[in-house]
Amino acid sequence: MSDELIDLTPENIGREHLCCIIRTRTAHPGVETKRRWLARRLPEGHVFRKLDVKGCAFIEYAPLETAWVPVEGGNYYYIYCLWVQGDLKEHGYGRRLMESCLADARACGKSGVCMLGAAKQKAWLSDRSFAVKYGFRTVDTTADGYELLALSFDGTVPRFAPNAKRQAIESRELTIYYDDQCPYIPQRIEKLREYCQANGISAGFRHVETLEQAKALPCVFNNWAAFYDGKFVTVNQLDGTAVAKLLKE
């Protein structure tokens, strides 16, 4: 097993796997969608760093100014995802990946690093308790328990954009905002469309396709946000079972 960390670049992105879903023979639509999205982000300073093995151990972050999230603040990095899975757990790779990001931020003269968290851990967000061990603290919150966690190097802190705290939209139908940052999303959206159609559920699917759209979203967002009855529900990716439960509440 190699212990080397490698960054995706314009030169290697076409041949390197993207960790979450690994296929050797047939391309996965979600992975290829993510690959195209990522290729457009790399020139903006976006970083995808992974352990050089056939497995899932990576960190993904970007300058806050070009991160597709409704967070305000200058000169920060925003961590989208830090994930170590399966047999790669318990080997210190999460620590190495986080420390590499923090070292990168300091070397680039950043004011700090931030990420989305929640008082009650969400399945599709990086581990809040792990970030706290490195000195991340809550610098902003929403009324329903989402947190902006930040490790500041110079005393400045980012904030949720005012629009992110609205957490309400006019439409009362199930509404999903999503982008292409996560390779699980395309198939999730396809199956959710099929479920809603088969069960007569009115639903709207809003593809976030630009940085400006992401910055203007009416809720916290990492790559997915669900609304129902005009109210923000979760950043967790939903399946049919979760939707059925939501509609009964």
C-alpha cells in the first residue's frame, strides 16, 4: 500500500479514480459527471487530494471565494469533504489529509479553513468532532442547528451569507437543489425522480450550475439541499424511503 498523497491535476484527472465510486471496466455516470465538474474547478484553485491507493481516502477543498457554498469571507479555504472509508480507516490517513490541508492554507497565506457542520452529525457531512480536535470552532449557526466551523489563523472568521439563513422558499412541493460535486448525486436524482413520479409526488429538481447560483441559495448547502412545504429540511441526500418518511411528518 502506498502512503503517498497525490493531487488531481489537469494532466492526471482523466486517469485517476475519484475515490467514492471506483470502477475499472465501465465508467460510472456520476463519477464522470464529477470528473467534468472537477476539471473546470481545478484552474480556480480547487484541490482534490487523495491517498495513492485503490480505495477511498481523500480531502477536497477550495478557496472560499470560488467554493459553491453560500458562505461569505475572504482568504479562507472551504473543505467540501474529508472521507476515509473501509480498510483505510484507523491508519491515520484522515489526520494526514487534514494536516496537509492546514499546511497548504498556511503556506498560501490563508486566513483560515472552514467547513459545514451540524450540532447533530449529518450522514453526508464530514465528522464535526474530528475537525474540533484541530481547533475548529463554531463561528456561525442557523436556527435548526447547522454550523459553520472555522479554524482561524488571524482572528478573522467567515459567516453564512444572509440568504443561507432564510431556509424558506415559496414552493411547497418537495424541492431539491443539487450540483455535480458529489458522484452519488446523478443516480440519486434519477431514482428520486422515478420514485416521485411513480407515487404521484409533486417535486422540483433545481440543478445548481454556476458559482453565482450556489452563493445565492436560500439555505446551507454542500452539494445538496432539500425543501418541503416551503421549509428547508436537510443537506442529506434523500432516497424514496426518506421522502416517504418526510411526507408523513
